[in-house]
Amino acid sequence: MNYTVRDSTPGDCKDIMRLIVDLAEYEKMPNEVKLSHKELEADGFSSNPFFKCLVAEVPEEFKSKEGHTIVGYGFYFFTYCTWKGRVVYLEDLYVMPEFRGKGIGKALMSRIAQIGRAQGCVRMQFTVLDWNKPSLDFYSSHGAVNLTATEGWQMLRFEGEALEKLAQNAN
């Protein structure tokens, strides 16, 4: 299949939002998406962007059943590990179901790894839902290590009222 992996542009944000909603539905959390393409534009394309994103695009003759040419995305940002140094964090990797198995997901993931290495990153981190065996198998087949299984790490978060309460306790 002919496709291109490229940096996203502000004009891609509506398509990226569509894919984010698709991913949320696949992950059985459709009501968790609270963003719009406008927040993506503001947060990803300002003078100090919070994230980076690649898109996978197919030519018009290979567009999806719904008429889309942007068929996948890889959403990432840079963070830091106090033990190892620079890290690229893969927030989302998603390819529309009808375009899976054609190398698009691997191409997006490999390009993000390449970008990370060029920035001096020593690893790429991400999370996968425990029931998502196809994704777990995909990442494992490319050499990823499941840290929950090997090291016992658990992912936690503060949000909403809990985050607000914690912030109010700062001196």
C-alpha cells in the first residue's frame, strides 16, 4: 500500500480528532474525549507546543470507505527519566482498522523512535490497556518490554477534583 508518514499541520487537527475519537471508542472510553480540534491546534502548534504528531496519509485512490486520506496518527511528546535521561513518550498510535496490517503502524512508531533517537532519547514509553492483546502483541513483536509484568510498575494519575485539591495544598 502506498502511504506517507509526515509531520501533522494545524489543518490536520480535525482528522486527528476524528481518529482520537475512533481510538477512544475502540478502547471502550468514548465519553472520555473532552477536546476539540481547536485545543489540538492551540496546544500543538503554538510557539511552545505541548505535543508533536505524525499522520499517515494515503493517496486519494486509496482513501477510506468514508473518504478519508489521513488514516493513522502517532501522538508523542518528550519527557525525562531521572535514572536514564531523555525519553520520548508515545501517547497514541492508531491506524484505522481497514488500513491495519499494511505496515502503517510500524512506520509511525519507527519514525517516532527515529525522532526520539535524533533528540538523544534513551527510550520510548507508552501504555496499553491490559485487555488490548492485539496491541500488546504488536509492540512485543517489535521488542517492547511490558514493565507491569517485568518490574511491577503501576500507572497512577490525579485529575479533576483530586488534582484541584492537591494543587490547593501547595504552599
